[in-house]
Amino acid sequence: EIVLTQSPATLSLSPGERATLSCRASQSVSKYVAWYQHKPGQPPRLLIYDASNRATGIPARFSGSGSETDFTLTISSLEPEDFAIYFCQHRGAWPPTFGPGTKVDFK
Amino acid sequence: EVQLLESGGGLVQPGGSLRLSCVASGFTFSTYAMNWVRQAPGKRLEWISSISHSGGTPYYADSVKGRFTISRDNSKNTLYLQMNNLRADDTAVYYCAKDSSSDSVNWFDVWGQGTLVTVSS
């Protein structure tokens, strides 16, 4: 199965700063990567699908890019509510798998 | 409001069984494929099963194949996961997740809060 790795494991930033999160696949998954946000006590929320498409209702400060094996989630200017865990998921091969997550916390 | 509400988790002994349920509201349940995804303590999320909108074509991860059965009742807007022969490594939070498509695993665009399953003697 395709293994997703995410870096960094933790990203310590302040509100207003730019966050850049990486997701790397062990083999090509074309454009078939999604990003989710997960906060404690809440269900995960789909942010980005097909590498760069924002899901319904997701603010424009969230953007995704990449293809094949390297993908990036960018939060252009962190809002207080953005401090959470972010994980990627692919559907480029069977079975779909998830990355381990990147925690974005307060510096 | 689009919502998924899981129930049925709890403590079960190794070798035992549990049935999880997930009640959907706020969308046309019968139109979408549905999934179960779990997260064991300290581990990444793991997709374990999906079922098409009509209830046919179930898919399973190798880790649960032959032990777990996914099903749905579109008249009740409810998804199920029958878990048999449970093992300690099945201990996890189990999430119900709506698929963005009708027939195959795509993206999980709505998730439930999760229900905890603990397998221990």
C-alpha cells in the first residue's frame, strides 16, 4: 500500500503567520490527495480534495498544491481557530491511506 | 445541518462482537457511499470499510476482512458495522464518514464524532 509521510510533525507558529505543511507519497498518486483538519472533540473536516480544490465552505486562506508524490497545504495567515492537526489522505491506489498528521500549535 | 451520529461502541472481550450504528441526517443518505474509518491510540487513521449508495459492493481493508461486515438501511438513514472475533488491535475510535461519491471511495466530506471500541479482557 502507498505510505504517506507528513512533515513537520509539529509546526509552532503565531496567529497571522503562514503555515506550510507537506505530505509525501511513497509512489505516485496523481492528483488524488485530500487534506483534513481535526480538532480535539470534533469530527475531522475536509479542507482540500484532488490536491487543490477547496471543499464547500472552506476559507480562501487554505490552499493546496502538488501532484504525483509531493503535496502541500498552505494556510496563508493563521487564524486562532486554525490551530489543529492536519492530515492528508490519498485515493490514488487501493487501499486509501492517511498520513500521520501535522500538529499546528501556538508558538 | 448535515450530521452523522455513531453509537454502539464499548468494552468487549477478545473474540467478542459489537455492532456499530451511524445515523445520518441533513442529506440524501441513499445517494452516497459510506465508510468506516478508525484511529487506534497513537496511530494514524485507517480506512476499514465502505459500501456503495445502494448497499451493494462492500469493500474492506485486509485487517478486518472476514471479521467485519458493513451494511446500510437506506429506509432508516443508518449505516452499520458488525464486528466479530474482535482483537486487542481493533481497539480504536471508529468514525462513520460520508463519501463524496455514490459508488467508490473518494473523499470523506462529512464525519461523525466517533465511537470508542475497547477490546480487552
